Amino acid sequence: MKIRSSLTVQGEPEAQLDDHAILDILDVLETRHDLVNEQWYALRAELSTLNEEQVLDNQSQKKVSDHSLLMEQELSRCQRFFHIFRQNLLHKKANRAAYPVLYTS
């Protein structure tokens, strides 16, 4: 008997994912995380430069600051997700090592 991971999305039917599919999803999410991280640091650098030049009026400065905050929140969500996801994968790996007969067909 082979055990498969399940993924439930609110309002959607349950999907069964094997390890390969989960790793593919993780790769996509890690790429997204890297892009968000790069954008956030670029935005912070741009904001710092613009603040030094003092060329932003109050409205533009608030817009850039709000965007920076949103990027920071997205980065934080991604980091929390990856921490939980990695812990689950480590737990699954430990279970496979402890109970190999359950994970073979």
C-alpha cells in the first residue's frame, strides 16, 4: 500500500499528490519566493535612494512605502509557508524511514 499526501483547498475537492508533484509545487513556490524577495530588496533600495534625493512628494512616498509593506508581508507569508512545508516533508521522510513497508506498493 502506498500512502499519498493530500492537499485540500477550501471549496475544492481533495487532490491526491505524490512526492514528485509536491516537489514540483515546492520548486514553483520557491521560485516565486525568490522573485518576491528580489523585488522587495530592489524596492527597498529604490525607496532609500529616493528618500535620500528627497524627490518624492507625500503621496508618491506613501504609495512606494505601501508597496514595500505589501512586498514585505508577501515575503513573510512565503517564509512561513516554506518553514511549515519543509517541516512536513522532514516529518514525512522520518515516517518513511520508520515505517518503510507503508510506503511501498
